[in-house]
Amino acid sequence: MNLDKLKTHAYVNGQWTSAASGKTFQVFNPATSEVIASVPDMDREDVRKAIDAADAAWHHYRDLTAKERAAIMRRWFNLMIEHKEQLAYIMTIESGKVMSESQGEVVYGASFIEWFAEEAKRTYGDVIPPHANDKRLVVIKQSIGVVAAITPWNFPLAMITRKVGPALAAGCPVVIKPPSETPLTALYISQLAEEAGFPAGVYNTITSSQSSETGKELCENPKVRKLSFTGSTSVGKILMSQCSSTLKKLSLELGGNAPFIVFDDADLDEAVKGALVSKYRHNGQTCVCVNRLLVQDKVYDEFVEKFTSAVQALKTGNVLATDVQVGPLINEKGLKKVQEHIDDAVAKGAHITTGGKKLEGLFFQPTVLSNATTEMIIAHEEVFGPVAPIFRFHTEQDAIQMANNTEYGLAAYFYSKDVSRCWRVAEALEYGMVGINEGLISTEVAPFGGIKESGFGREGSKYGMDYFMEMKYMCFGGIR
Ligand code: NAP
């Protein structure tokens, strides 16, 4: 596989374009530290031009019928699936995500385009029984306007499609600012979007390493009517305050601190499988990755033993090999955080049952810590790496209290065979999403999102489109 066909310019107003300053920045392969490509380093003025282009395209695009928009989206979906291997390759070399997971992300990411192409035709309004005989009351839904999307590196494709799927279906042009670590996947799907036939200005991708400057323009420009952000809680808070000047509509998909509770009536082998896939997906670098394993007294030792041997069987190494499950961390900062969390936990009494050491480059051994306690940093902060701390609890109430003791509220998981307990615990967990006897919960057909400091808004599902539409109430008077 090669990068010959990959365009390394930004895509604005239907043109492949450089930064006005002529500046570029480099993109690295985290598995080898090699430079893969250079892309335009756009500034605030470049972003303004992209927003102007999107705004100019809005009126024509929103007037297409839903069926016409859906047809373009369906072509784009087909192209992504057709180019699955090439897309997965690009994603793997720029993000360090292992090949099998990248292939999975292409299918997952593309599914949002297929789903919302179908939903485009179902943005129904309402007819309300009137309060007076001479009136008729109707509600319609209309596209919100230009949508800005700022996305993270851990899902280089799916975090874009989860936002632009509903936006494009609703009739909104988009300006996408992918992360500086993984702009190439974003550019490749822009090529496919061009081929699918979006009108000029409807689909724009700007590349930049000056994220705070470009972010300010996306937040403060009044032509942008909606900002959808996925990333850290700290950056989400900055964006929210910047958006206040224009009272811009916002969706924030932020950090998590997912608990994974194993009750003593659980099927332990299933719980081990669920925890493994949820913890070590993309090397622990997803927002819904397990951050804390909470295991009940009676099964604690047995679970630690079984989970440790399952983790020891994980294969780390060449990210392009289809049988490798664990790749590198994204950067030095990520690696340092992993080491700091382990050092802190060990100093406070945790025991390393496997792993614990840095490997070559940005690779780190998949690690399990037993005897974890709530005094440790890892109990409160997202580790975003391959470290699984295992905490002990006594009663169901203890588990719920420990699980909820965080400012985050994105995803939670638990394993139990008791149906009453399943309902009780699922209802008591203060999270936007709960996996019950299940470690993988993401799908385009269900609402994805968090509560508390994990953000607000939902992506995917029949609810996803509403965040890109305004409701308009029309009152017809004088009806006789
Ligand atoms: P991040 O540092 O917040 O970056 C996310 C995006 O924001 C990137 O495009 C980044 O650009 C940009 N950015 C950074 N500072 C900015 C600023 N001051 N103004 C405007 N834009 C700015 O997060 P990350 O490290 O890439 O991603 C990991 C985080 O995302 C984790 O906390 C994870 O839990 C969260 N996440 C949440 C979800 C969810 O659905 N809830 C999904 C995936 C990830 P540059 O890279 O160019 O700086």
C-alpha cells in the first residue's frame, strides 16, 4: 500500500488548497517516528475563508431535497467501503491504531453516513391541535446552518463522520478541523467526498497545527451556527466559553473515567473478555475505554488471575500485522502519563501483576495493577493508555458509590447474572451509556454521549439529527 493517491492539501470550496502563508507541518507515524507527509498549516484567516465558502453554499445545499442529499451521502458511504483497506492503512500509520481496529473503524465510521443518509428523509415536523378554531399550528425542522467540527486523533475517521453525517443530512455545510496528529485520514475522506459529488463549499477540511487560533475563529465567527467538538474536557471548557460571544449551539463529547464493575454473581470468563476488549481497544486510548475495574471481594483474586493471563496473551508490535492487538501510544505526553499513573499507584501500594515497563519508542507493555485504591491518581484521571487498575468492593451500594465518584459520566459497564440487580445498577449509574454484560457499546443506531463533565449532546441514532436542526413553529391565523 502507498500514499501516491493521497492529496496533502486542505480542501476548501471544492479546491485543494495551501495555507495563505505557505506554511506546512509534518505528520508522524507514532509506531516508527518517521515523517509520513506535510500538510498546510492554516491560520485564522484561512479558516475564515472556509467558513465564508460554507456559508455561501448553505442556501443552495439546504434547498436540495432530502433524497438528493441522501444520494450524495450514499455514494460517499459506498466509496469509503470500497476504499476500506487504503483508509485503514492511512489511519494506522498516522495514529498507531492496529490494522484490524482501523479496518473496523472504517466500517463503523462509514455506518454514520449510511444511517444519516436514510434519516435525512425522515426529519418530520408536527401538526398541533390548535387552541382556537381559526388557527392551524405546524412545526417544521430546518437545517441549522454552517457546522464546525473539531475532532480528536483517537478515531481519525469516525469522529468526523459521526458529526458530519447528521449535519450533511440535515442540509448543513461543514468545516472540519481534524487534529494535527491525524489529518491524513480526514483528507482522504475529503477526496472521497469530492468524488461523491457534494457541491463546492458544502464539505471543507482545514489542516492546522495552530488549534487555539483556528478554534477561536470557529467559535467566534457568527456564520458558524453550530460547533460539535470531541476531545478533552479541558479544551471543551475553553470552546464553550469562546462560543458564548455568539451563543453558538454546541455539542461536546469529552473525556471519561469509565468504571467496569464485576459482581460476584457474574460470569467471570465473559467479564474478562468484556474488560479486555473495552480496556485495550486502541491501546486504552478511547474515551469509553475502561479506566477502573471494580471487582467484588469474593471473586477478586480469581478475576485478577484470569484477567492477568488474558492480558499476557495480547500481542504487541507491528501495527500493520493483522494479528497484533496492541500498538504504540500516540506521543511522548501520552507515554509519560502512563508511567506517572503507574509510579503513583505503586508508591501508594498497587501491585503490578503483569507489564509495567516501557518498550521501544512509544510502545508500553499492557499493564494490570491489583490492590488499586481511591487515593491513586488513576482512580480520578483518564489514563488513556494500556493500564488496568483493579479496585476491590464489598457491597452493591459500595460499587455504585465508587463508580459515580467522578466528575465524568460517559460510559460505564457491569457484569451480573441477576436481572433485578441489572436494572437497579443500570438505573443508579450516573452515565450517558451503560454496558450490561457487554464491553463494546458503540453503534450508529444508538445515542452516544455523556453527562456531567463528559459533555452534552448525543451523536448517532434517531436523536442525532435534532442537534443540527432548528425547530420552527408556524401559526396560520384567519382560517375559516
Ligand atoms: P484534545 O487535546 O482536546 O484535542 C481534540 C481536538 O481539539 C484536536 O483537533 C485538537 O487539535 C483541538 N484543540 C486542542 N486545543 C484546542 C484549543 N485550545 N482550541 C481549539 N481546538 C483545540 O484531545 P485529544 O488528546 O486529541 O483526544 C483525547 C480526548 O478526547 C480524551 O479526553 C478522550 O476521552 C476524548 N474523546 C472523547 C470522545 C467522546 O465521544 N466523548 C471520543 C473520543 C475522544 P490539535 O491536535 O491540532 O491540537
